[in-house]
Amino acid sequence: MDKHLKKFFELALDLFCIADAKKGRFVEVNPAFSRTLGWSREQLLAQPFWEFIHPDDFQKTVAEIERMQQGVPTISFENRYRSADGAYHHLVWNVFPEPASDLLFAAARDVTEKNLNEKELRKLAAKLQQKILQLHELIDTGIDIIRIDQTESLIQLALRRVTALTDATRGLVLVRKPDGATEQIAFPDYAGAGGEESVDIIQSGFECLGHQYTFMAIGKENRHNSARFETVDKMLLHLVSQQVRTALENRFYLNEMIEKQRLLREVELASVIQKTILPTELPEIPGYRCSGLNIPSREVGGDYYEIIPLSGGRFALVIADVAGKGVYSALLVNSLHAALHAYLESGLPLEAMTHKLNRLMFDVTTAMLFTTCFIALLDPESGEVEYMNAGHLPPMLVRRRGEIEVPSAGGPPLGCLREGVTYESGKFRLEPGDGLLLYTDGIPEAVNPAGEFYSKSGRFEQLLLQMKKSKGMCDPGRIVEDVRDFAGNDSFGDDITLLYLLREEAGRSRGSAVPRRIERRELADKSSV
């Protein structure tokens, strides 16, 4: 047995030793010590082990040995040992004292490389944080790209900014037209594209209105000729190209409206835009059921709603009401939709994001027009919800116990004032059995023949509690039926949009087989929803 233990001691990759705590010397060390630190066995045994310990680790090592002398073993204790070349190795120790003796039996592992890797990761995180700050700047400047009244060339503007953000030597856009012809746009202007084979190039493309656009950032500026673009640079280039795509679509639809000057064409264009924004299917949220409904008062409305999956498993619930109708309203919704997705992906706090959205909507809308918006960030695991209400109708939080709460934190509508506005986020928790109903003003502002508003009749709250008690959840279609019955008219004076989320109770979840309801009724459809 002793022979086998000795062989194990000598062949082990980890550092094994026996030490005398009172004398401060090694009694025996295995060959791994010499392989790791470069000292011979004789050198290690000849000197007190204190001589090898980093001065900054001396006191904590003394304290740890004093604990061990009291019979307390040490698990995962880390200090630094000097090697023969003068460098220090990070060792993690597991030490067990022998009872009634000064001997310590210890095993150590060299984690120097692991610590260096962690240090490199911290450097990378700091570099990524810098890029995220650049991304925030890009989102701010991206407002100029999606402005409807932008006069500078969109592509020139995008190239100028993306080269600055990615530290590229130059930028290039190739536009392939429907007839097969190709247009080349460069920043800064230069003749030809020679030498591209020797530099790094990243690209992002999209198809818009029959044209194929390819954005390229060429040559990373650096003191070293071998510098290459990073993943964050590719993300920045992609974001710029998508902002240009949104702006090109906006301009196209607006120009079409101006050229045609016909209501039928206006409705058709706006409907196309809206249908690309309104969801065709809501995402599945484990442990939750959701349904949505949109009924425009005219062929095209100004309402928008969506559930957006976010990183980290969270979800954003959004409902908005843009003032006005038709193409202009749909374009504003499109701009809001694009900016909201960009800001949510960047991880901005709700209050900062709302300030940026407010400045965007002020810049891209005409006087006396504004947008109300409610944004809720849901953590499905805990049920925690952080929300921001920008002048929108407060949601109905229908508790399982039969009570209705109205979260009220927020601020004014988007686009009223560019500066000097204050937004305050709020929080609440969805418990199992609780439901959250988001809706637009087409519901409470419905009027009956006597001139009474639906919101003042008390029917809304009674219906929510009744459905909660009988069905366990609210049915948006049933709400629309009740509004129609109250108003005595199948048509509505304003758009109606509802988004409902229920956190299921344990044992009552119906799993992925439950359809995530989403309905959109055209104006011609007068039947019950």
C-alpha cells in the first residue's frame, strides 16, 4: 500500500506536500512542485516556505495557518508562490492538519492561467461597455436617419457615422437596382476599391422596395496593420443598415401618399405599414397566457401593441396610441416601433429610454400631435413587472382575489415637449392567478345614445371581475361585445386595442397547447369578436 501511495504522490499533477506549521518548513514535496515553480526538491526543503510567499499574501497566510494549528482544515485558500524565474503563481490550497501534531497535509492547484483568463475577460467586458456607450450614441444619432423630413442623403449620413463608430478607414454601399444595375456610394469619396484583399471587411445587407443594399465597413483603423473588426462593430453596422431600411420605407410610403393624393391609396399604403408592425402571433411565455385584439375605427388606425422577447428571458409588453390616422400616423408608429426595438435591445433603463423616445417623437411629428405609450418589462420567473406609462391609460391589474388595481406611475405623452419632462417608472408583481389588461381609449371613450361614457358607467370594472370569477381570465372579445352593446352601435369612434396577460396558477397551466390568441378585425367585419 505504501508503495502505491508513494507512486501516486510522485505522479500527481497537483502539488502535494507535508509541512511543519511550527517550523514553517516543508517536510516533503512531490515532483509537481518542481515542475510548477521551477525549484528543486532540495531548494524547497532547505528554505522556510515563508520565503516563497508573495509579501501581500503573507499576513493572510499566517492567519490561515494559525487557524489550522487549532485543528480547522482549510478549503480553497488562495495565495501566490514565487517561482524560480521570479514570477508568482496563484495556488489554491486544501489543507488538513494532523491532530495533536504540527504537521499539515496539503494539496494545491495552480490557477494562474485561469486567473489570467478572468483578467482578460474583465478587460473584454470593459471594452464591450465602451462599445455599448458607442451604441447608445449611435441610437441617438440614428434619430436623424429615421426622421421623415431628413434632407441629407440617408446613405451618406449612415456611412459617415458608421465609419466613426467602428473606426473604419472608409465605408461603402452597393445598391443593386431591379434592372440589375449597381450603384456605388462611398465615404469618404475615393476612386476604385484597390487593396481590399489586404484589409478586414464587415458587411450587412437588406432588401427594400426591390433594391438590394449592401453596407460595408472597410479597414479597421489601428496602429497595427493586422487590426480586425470585432463582433460589436458588426452589430453597429447592422443597426445602422436597419435604421436606413426603416427610413427608406418611411420615405417611400410618404412619397407615395403625396404623389397619389387619393384616399384609397393612402389607406392601402398605411394598411401595409400597419400590418408589418402589428404582430401576427404573440410569443409563448412559460406559465402565462396572453391574447391581443385590434379593431381600427377606420381602415387604418394609430394603435400599436406587441410582446417583445428580450435577453435574459424577460419580455416587454407594449401598447401605444399615435394621434391621427392614415399614412402619417402609420409612419409614426413605424418610427416608434423601430426605435423601441433598438432601445430595448441596448438594455437602456426604462426612464432613460422613455426620455429618448420622447425626443424622437417630438422631432418627427408635427405640432399638436403626440403619442401615448405604456411599456412593461416582465420577469416571467418572479412575476416582477417594471413599467413606464407615457400619458397612456393606466392598465387594469386584476388580482386573483377579486380586486382591481391601477398602476399610475409615469409621465406625459411622448412628443409634447422635447425637454423639461419627467418620467418615473413603477413596479408591481403578478402573482399566480393575476391578470394584466392593457387597452387604448377606444374602450373608455365609447359613448351611448344618452351621451354617457363607457368609463363612467361602471360596466368595465364589473365585467372584468365577472369574467375573472367565472372564467379565471378576461376575454378581450367579450369586452368588445359589451362596448358595442353599451354604445348601441357596431362601429366605433376610435380604434380599439387590447392586450391581456394572465399568470397561470400552479396546477392549472395548460402548457404550450394553449393558443396565444391574437385577433385583428377589418372595418367591414361587424360581427362579434
